[in-house]
Amino acid sequence: MLDQLRKYRILPAVIWLILMLIALLSPGDQIPKTPEIPFKDKIVHFGLFFVLNILWLRVQNRNKCGKNFIRKFFTIYLVFGVLIAILVEYLQLYVPNRSFDYQDITANILGGTVGIICFYILYKKESKLV
């Protein structure tokens, strides 16, 4: 039963990635107005990449395999924690009413890094969450 549930771990990860890309690459005038909160843009970027990295690591955690797992762990970080973080910001240059921002890249990478650290801690403790 548990193995069957683990097979479907990719579905939330893919859905999150698609929804996140839609949100981050939508024209700026289509973003709903929200109350002013200091650094809310950076908090949102941090949170999106935090969750993204955890979800993709859960997909890879399906097959715990020693050294291969650590290699996959690092690959997930490079792809989702760094490359997509930079690529999304770069693509915003071509989206109406959006802009490229180095601080957003920093928030993206920090969110992904903290997500990976949290996942690693839970993994080492053999938590059922991962």
C-alpha cells in the first residue's frame, strides 16, 4: 500500500511547479491586489521555492539508495533550487508589467535551500513526512 502511495508523489510536485510558473509568469496587472506587507514579494518567492524543493525531493525519496540518493539530492537542488530560480526571473523580463529582480532570485534560492535543509533534517530523522 505504501509503495502505491509513493508512486503518486510526482503528481503534487508537477502540479505545484505548473501553478508556480503560471503565477510567476503571469502579467503583473493580473496579480490580485493584496494588503501591503513589508517584503511580501520576497516572502512569496521564498515560500514557493521552499515547497517546490521539498515536493521534488519527496519524489526522489521514493527510492532510498545511498550514494545515488545524495547525488539526486544535489541534482534537485541545482535544477529546482538554482536554475529554475534564475530562469523564472529572467523570463519575467518578457512578461508585461513584470521585471527582473536580483532580490527575487536571492529569495528563490534561499527558499529552495531552506527547503532542502528541512527535508534533509527530516530525512535523517526518518520522519514519515518525507
